[in-house]
Amino acid sequence: MLIGYARTSTLEQEAGLDAQLRDLTALGCEKVYKEQVSSVASRPQLEAALEFARSGDALAVTKLDRLARSVTHLGRIIEALEAKGVSLRILNLGVDTATPTGRLMLNVLGGVAQFEREMMLERQREGIAKAKAEGAYKGRKPTARAKAEEVKALAAEGLSMAAIATKLGIGKGSVHRALNPKMP
């Protein structure tokens, strides 16, 4: 059986998910697992696909980065698939681990993908450091501190910390800090 797996990182990437589903269906996937979640978050649909796969099946993805977050993670996925006698197909690379050449190519490409991601993260860190040095990078705005007066007003009305937190969309800890500022 050919099993498909599609993933996008955010809910806003609807077109990307639709394109993956279209490609996996055109390939002939009989069952497709899909999710919209960051690669670093828990991925229950990937786990379900790996659990569902049986000996002789193949797991198909449109791109390598939709499946694994690093070479180590890719290695664990491949190990789990191989233990079950399941191959992996990556459409955009033309890789099929049912063949020795496919397994070699996957290892090489996985290393390149991880290198590319590390370089991107390094450039991102450098850009943030440069922006901070120029005073252009401030980070996110402190939402709870900006609502301190609202917190105090709602507390004065008798609302509980949990009710205030829910009403203002902040954590209970933030409410507590607004009501009990540290003494100098």
C-alpha cells in the first residue's frame, strides 16, 4: 500500500497543503495523513502513518523537509520504517529507499538539507544580532505589562486572577505580577 504524509507548518499555508495532497493523490496514495503543525512540535499524524504502515508498504512525501527536521530525526524515521519493512519515497527528489541507490541518495540529501537549515539559522542569528546592535530589534511587545492598569481595575471589581487572565488573554502569573509588583 502507498501511504502519503503531508504537512505544513502553519494554518495559513493552506495552498501548500492542498498542493501536497494533490500530488500524493496523483501518485496513487491509498491513505493520506495530513497535519498543520511545526516540525518541532508533536506530530500525531506522522506517528499514526508510521504506526499504520506494514511490511511491503511505502510512505510517500512530496519533499524531505515535510517529513524530518534533521538528519538525526530522518535517521530515526528511516530506522522505524526499515524495521517494519516499509520504504520511503520523496517525490521532488525522485528518491525511493526500496533501492540501494535511493538509500544512498537519501543519506546524502539529508546531510545537505541539515547543512542548509543550519546555515539559514546562522544567518538569522547574525541578522538579529545586527538589528539589535543598530537598535532596530526590540523583540515582542510586553503584552501583560501593558495591561497592568486593566488588571488592577478588574481586580478591584472583584474578579479572580483566573477570570482576569481569561478576559485579558494573559497568563495567571502575569496577573499575579501586575497585582503584586516586586518591592525594591
